[in-house]
Amino acid sequence: MTSLNLSTSPFISVRASAGTGKTHSLTNRLLELLLGGAAIEDIFAATFARKAAGEILVRLLRRLAIAADSSNPRMAETLSAELALGTVNTETFRDLLVKVTASLDQLMIGTLDSFFVSWAGSSRFEIGLPAGWSIGNERTLTRLRRMAIQRLLVGDTISNTTADLATLIVQLNGGRLAIGLEKSIEGIVTSLAGVFRDTLPAAWNCLTLPPEISSQDISTAMLEVLAFSFTDSRFTSARDSDIERARALHWDDFVQKGLVAKIVSGDLTYYSKPIDSDVAKAYRPLIEAARSALVGRIVLKTRAMHDMLSLYTQLYDGLVAQEGVVSFDDITRLVGDAVSNGRIDSARWRGIPSHRHLLLDEFQDTSLSQWRILKTIISKAAASEGTFYCVGDEKQAIYGWRGGRSELLEYVGKLFETGPIPLSTRQLSHSYRSSPAILDVVNTIFSAIGSSVALVDHPQVAVQWANEFIPHRADSSKQLLPGWVRLRTSPSGHKKKDTADCVMECAAARASALAHANPGATLGILVRTNRAAERLIAQLQSRYGIIASGEGGNPLADSPAVELILSLFTLIDHPGDSVARFHLSTSPLASMAGLPIFDPLNRGTFHEASDIHRRTLDALRRQLILDGYAAVVDRCIRDLDSHGSPRDRRRLNQLAQQARQWDSGDLGNFERATLRTDDFVSMCRQTSVHDVVPSPIRVMTIHKAKGLEFDLVVLTDLDGKLCIHPPNIAIDREDALSPISGVIAWPSKQVQSLLPSRWQEACDAGPREIVREQIATLYVGLTRAVQGMEIIVAPSEPREKNCPKTLAGVLRTTLCPPGLATPATILYEHTHACLTGCDTLDRPQVTGGATETAFMPQISQCTPIVFRHRSQSEPPRHAPVDIPSNTNKSNIVLADSLLAGPSQATFARGTLIHAWFEKIEWSTTSPNGFDIPDSQTLWEIVATHSPLLPKDANLEKQFRGMLTIPSVCSHLAQPALSLPDSIVVTGLACGPAEPTLERERAFAVRTPNNGHVVSGKIDRATIWSRHGKPIAAEIVDFKTDFLGVSPDEHTRAIDAKIHLYSPQMEHYRMAVASRLNIDPTHITTTLLFVETGMAVRTLSLSTIST
């Protein structure tokens, strides 16, 4: 099937359990492809996180580098034996390492999002992207989403009457009035916009309104029911209550209580006594009335959702088109649409990659929108001489909430059934991560999970987990690794809420004890929710003085010192903010804000803003405008320098860095910098940064911990409900991977029994998916530990009769004997090669010099560097820095920019030829008037500029050919001692002058229009002087651009290059004029295209403006 020299099947699916070396498996496949002859540009390896993609690339290069080491040839033998490719020597690995590193721009190892973005960049017009589009960060996208919601609410997009808007809102809330309208709508559009875009309008109208029962029929049915007499008083009481609820139209209660609940469920018994069939028949009209009301409410709510989503997506798409900011989900959807309808094919000529060898990591998290694109690529690989390799694990499928479909692991094999080579499957279950103690507990839990009473409501999910689970085994290298697992209860509280607090406190206490007992170990506290992570970080800091880090860093404003400065900025925008005023008046920044120190005995003065305070705030506002935010922050930092902890000082430095970025406008995708301090404060509060001093404890959700490992793990937050919130909608589809055929608003449990069987099945499937994902989350949390793990759960409630239906309950029923979980008790402990009850790991301790930890910060006592503050007449200190080639920016997209850009090899060639030309000096002895470097000198330059560029005799030949072109020679040769005509025509007198050559001259100059600093390097300049004073200059910039083939193409290209490079050359002119005090009109700027010898003058600033 494939012409590659592979030792394995071209089509492989790997099921890799946690810690079994999936990254190693992926790099093995990459090495096999590269050594087997696959072209680098034909390979695409994708995963779901940039960090994971970076790890794959680093692992690949590291393994190649080790095998290429000629001093240890055994490593090459070991790697080639592992790959089963025969004997591969170190020279082969070295050549491959050079080839890969020289072509990293062509080796696609990244995220699926980055892959789809590259497609979108080449087909922006075919898929409907705005011309100047960019990927927005979460803050920017949230702003656009809320703007769309606000326009929806305040505009006349819904209807011309306020009544229609009110009706729509009531329908969205199931017929009830509710507060928090904007938040409610945001929750709906955030979770359902993707579903709306993937469905046709008919899918939202698949449930019809039931026929309405007349009031006469309802009254008649009531009389018939009341006519029955019962021997059991409980029947009579239930019947009377049913009728009262029907009269009051309380249909929700009507169908879930009394005799009606039994009749609806099909269980015609009440208190173990039969319900007469005639009684059930008499109830039917009332049940139909309830069905009409309750199902009708669902129909109206579904339509209201559709209308809301339709209006919202129109407004949101308009904002996206206006601002040019899109999300990765938008890109995936648009590219998927273009792939499905064939529009993408019309853009392939622009450089859309056509990869033949696919490697997909975390395949169980692939969404259907991503699958629409991947399916086409995989099918082509299966039908041609391509390869396919995917790695996944259903047990770690924890991203169903964002569209991940683990069923694709099974389905993907169908794409290869019609081909000559089927998809082969491998199983990885040997762990290279964990001690046998960890794996023993994992095996015990998931082997017994099928009979856990905590999952009695979801037996299908539990049994499936137990049947599909393959026991894990530690690799031989880990068999003797000591380890332990403990299941521990926290102390109990007086109330359920108090007990939840006790669980968090116990987890923090145990984490602190374990961190102190194992100072060199990594420790992770894993929880289910972000809220729990925030509480634990606060607990560790307040109770134990430990600054734990969260995944992605901690909020910048988590320091008291930073909060003080933010209060000052808040007061600048809101002088009446009494909270900020009180905060500052009790701090070292009181005088800076013009506030007296707070006097608790004289509070009256605090509430009144003094003239000094007002004038001080006015002065601060002026300073912000003139000097920028960084200057004000620096001033605050000086006032706070002698206060606070070393960590506070580090946080203040990070705040100063954010202020400098705000001043320069270098905010990435954050909203544009403004003079409103509210915006700056908001940005700081939403920014998370890593502390430069690593914390011994990391706190994160289990989702964020996926792919990570820790020596020690504290696992908690497992006592919440398995289904925390019901879904917003129920979805009907033929199977898990089929298109959506129907959508309804999620019905309550009692209403589900009134729906058609199709929708009852759909509603049963929703919770099953949630519970399956919750169990997968537990699996991921349990498999992060290398040696030690403590699991903290709540104790039994005082009147507990059954084990709670929670993840904690799953652990109790699979690890412990039946019974109550008493407070502050170790319910279960399992050890391997270590003592019971010991907190200390048997592992090598970190040795060496003292390092700073979050327990005992040690900051060296250095003399601080104090910068002089500029005067108001001086320009801003932190001016933005540009490079000349980036100064010709506009919103216009040139057609040639849509073509594939130059490769890294082309760029390296141009850079090298530049470097060779820049080394050429004048010569009085050479007939050419300049020295031509010998071959050794040229390749010494290569070693400096492009060490991985192979020695290419043809490239040197091309360079020497350029040196024979007359126009090139004339610009390189030493001129006569007389002012050239090109300078004379600028207005200087002809006659003798002394030339001086400058090569590779660096410069930095401030532009007069916007104050930006432009820095760069001038390739070659001849400075003309008379009597020792510079009077003129000739600037030459070497270009290797391609100028076309035909004369017409040549002319158009030259014209375009002049306009493209003129701003850059004008900055060179400004730099030379400023440095040497030369009149700019006496400085010429020339572009020398060394491939053809074409030399052209660039335009002056006035000409550019015209």
C-alpha cells in the first residue's frame, strides 16, 4: 500500500491507558516515518494542547540528538532496535537531526486548532473570514458575546414590542419570571450556540404541541375520579389531593405525586395495593391535560431558545465581522463547512497543506466539528500511499462538555474496512509512571465499579466501565518503587455546608504536612471545580503561609500590595468610592492619594473628600496622561518598597510589567489600552501570572491536570452530585456520531414520562454521558500520582441510610467494607514497599545549594537600581519599538500576501547572502575595487548565521555569479575621491570628497509622528565628507527578492517593491541624518537586487505621503 519502509502497519490505533507512554509511542512513529523516507512536509502530528505538542517535538529532537552522538554509538543501536528498523548508525541519525532542525517550519507538530488556523489563513475568503482576522482570547470573546447580548436586549431585533421580549424571556425560564436575565441568556448562548449552528431549524420544531383538553372535559374527568370510593383511606386522601392540584392547575406536582405518579410510570400499585384499571382510565383525561400543559411549555421554551440563538448569532457574527476577532471554534466550524461543500478545494493552490501521514494524540477528545475535517484527510490517507496513527483512551474522555466524542475511537476503523489494509489496534497498559501501590488501587476500584451501589441509578454505565477496564501493571522499572494510597475522611461540621468547608481544610492541612515531609517532591492538589481550587489556594495561604500555584498562574491581584495600587487607580476613576478610599487611608499610599491616615475616633473626616485629595487625584490623572501608567506604578512601588513580603515585591514588579505593556499597547488580544483606569484595573484582575519562585504545591482541576504527573497527590472535592446540573437541552440523533435530528429544552423528571418514547430515551442518555464523564474524571485524578496519594472525602451524615451517589461514594463502596464513614478516620490504606502511616516518600532527596521556597523565601539583599524619572518635557520612556520592515502597515490585504510565504530554507538563503555581501570591504589592490572572500571565509559565516544549513557548493557558485554583475560590482567597489553625480544632483557642489564605508551599522531612531522607536541595521552606507565633516551619504540595501520572469512582471514587481520598501529606507535616511547631522535631501537610498543587478532608488517621505 505504501512505498515507505515501515516496520509496522501503516494504519494503527493505540489505546493507551494513563502513564503508559503515549508520547513515547508517538515519537517512535515519527522516527519510523522519517527514517522510512517520509517527506517532512507530508507529516502532521496533532494534539489538543500547545504544551503537549511542544513535549512531542522536544522528545523527538532529544531522542535524535542522543542517537546521533558519535561518542556513544550504543544509543543509536538501542533506538534502531526499538524501532525494529535494523541497524541504523549514528551518521544516519545525525543527518536526520540536521534535516529535521533545518525544516522545523515544515514539520507540523501542533494543535488541531493551529492546523485549522493554517487552512483558514490560506482560504479566508472562501470560508467567509474578515480580511484582517485574528484569534481572540477568552476576555475579548467574552466582551463580544456580552455586547451581542446587550444589543439583543436593548435593540428592536426581537420584535417591535416590549411585550414580545417579555414573553420570550418568560418562555426561556419555563413560564416563570426570573432575575439575572443577562447572565441567564449568556449561559444559554455559551453552551448552545455551537449546537444551533450545527442544526437545521426543523430540528427545533420536532416536538409538536399536544392537543389542548377543554375545561369541560377536565371537569367531567374530575367528577368521574371523585365518584370512586376506596376502602383504604390513603387512596382517598391521595385522590383528593390529586384533584386539588388539578383544580389549581399545578400540573408539575400533579404528575409526580399521589396516584397519578404511579399511573404515569405504569406501576398500578399504591402502598403495595393495586390501582383499579377503571380508576386509571378515569385519570387519563386529567393526565392528558397535564401533558398538554407541561409538554406545551417545553415546546414553547424550545422555540424561544431557537429564536434567541438565531438573533444572538446574527448579532455576534456582525461584531466578529466588524472587529475581525474569531474563536478557534469559529475557525473549526468555518473550515469544516468549506470542506463539506467543497469550497476549500478552490483555495488549495494558495498553499493549503495536503498531509499524507497523520498522527493524532488524545483522539478520544476529538469533536464532531473537528471530525468533519479530519475524516476527509484520513480517508485520503487510507486510499493513497499515506499512513494514520492515533492514540486515545476512552477512560480519559473528560471533554464531552466541549464536544469530545470518544466513540470516534471505535468508528475510525470503519474508514479502513473497504481498503486493502485494515486499521490495526494496539493496547498499552504497562505504566511507566506510578508505583504498584497506585495501580493496585486503580485496579481495585474499576474492577468492582460495576456493583457499586453509588451508581445504582446508572447500572449500564457502571457495568460498561467494569467490563472494558483492563488491569494496569507497573513496568519493571517501577516494580520496586515505594508508594501508598489513603482514603481519609475529614472532620464533620454542624451542617452540610460546614462539612464541605471541613473537607477543604483537611485537604489543605494534609497537603501542607506532605509538602513539609517531602521538601523535594512535586505535590498536586486535584479538585473537580475552579471554585474548590480557589478555596484551597486561599486556605493554604491564610492558614499555612504556603503560596500554592494554580495551573496557568495565579491572579496578579492576589497580593495585598497590588490590591493597594489597584485601589488607587479605582479612586482616580471613582473619587467617591468609599471602599477604595478607606483601603488607601489605612495604607502607606495614603499620602500619595492625598488622604489623611484613617482615624477610627474621627470618622467624619473620612467621608468628606478634601481639596488636597481632589487636587492630588487631578495630578495623578495628568501624570497618567503625560507619563503613562508605568510611571505611576513605579512611584507607588517606591512608596511600598519597605513594606510587604518578598512575594509582594515580586508581584509589584509583575504589575509594573503589565503597566509598561499597557502603555506600549502590547496587550496581545486584550482590549485596547485606554485612559480609563477602570479598564486597567479590570485587565489586571483578569490576568494570571506565574510567580518566578516555584511553589511546592500546585492546585488545579482534574481537567487541567490531564497529562501531568506529581510525586504526591491530594485528591478531593469528590462529594458533589454526579449530575451537578441537568443539560440545557435533550438531543435526538440516530447514533452518537450522526447529525442532530431533534432538539428540545430539557424537561424535568416528571415531564419526561409524558414525552414520546423517542424523547424518553434521549433524556435517559443525557445523564449517562455526564456520569460516564464523571467516572473518567475520577480515573484521571487517580492516575496522576507517582508514589503517594491521599483522597479526602466527607464523613457520613448523621442519618445516612445509603452510601451517597457521588464519586466519594464510588470510592467507599469499592475500597471499604459496608458501613458508615466516621469523621477524621483513615477508611482505607494500601502500601507497597513502605511503612503504613508514613508521610515521607522513600526517594532521593534534592541536594545542592539552598533554593528559595514558598515556605521560607530568601531574597538576596541587593542594592536597588533607582531610575531617574523624566521631566514632563522629555518623551515617554517606554516608547513602542518597531523594526523598519514592519512600519508599512495598513488594513488593506494585498493579493500576493494570500499566497504561501517563503519557507525557512528560502529565508535562511536570503539571510546568508545578506551576510556574505555585508562582509565585502573596499580594496585598492583588487581590480574589482573590493575584496572577494575565499570559500573558507564564506562557510565560516555560514557556521555563525545558519549552522544547520548544509554546505551547498551551488549556493556559493550563485553568490560568486552575483559578484560578476556590473551593477553589483559598481555598488561594492571603492569610489573615486570625488563626490558622485547621484549626490551632486541633490544640490551639493561637485569636486573632491572623502568616502568612508560603513557595514552592518545598527541604529535606533524615534519617529516624529507617533513617538515609536524604530531600530534596525543598515546593510551598507558610504559617508561623504569634506574637511572632516559629513555632508552626504549613499545607503544601499541588498535584496534577494524574485522579480518575475516576463518584462511586464519585472516592471510591476519593481514598482511594488519600491512602494513596499520605501518606508523602511526612509527610516534608514532619518537614522543617518540624525546621527551625522546631514541634510536628509543629500542622502540617497538604493535597493540593490543582487540576483539581477537591478538598482532602484526609493521614494522620499514627501513622495510617500503624496
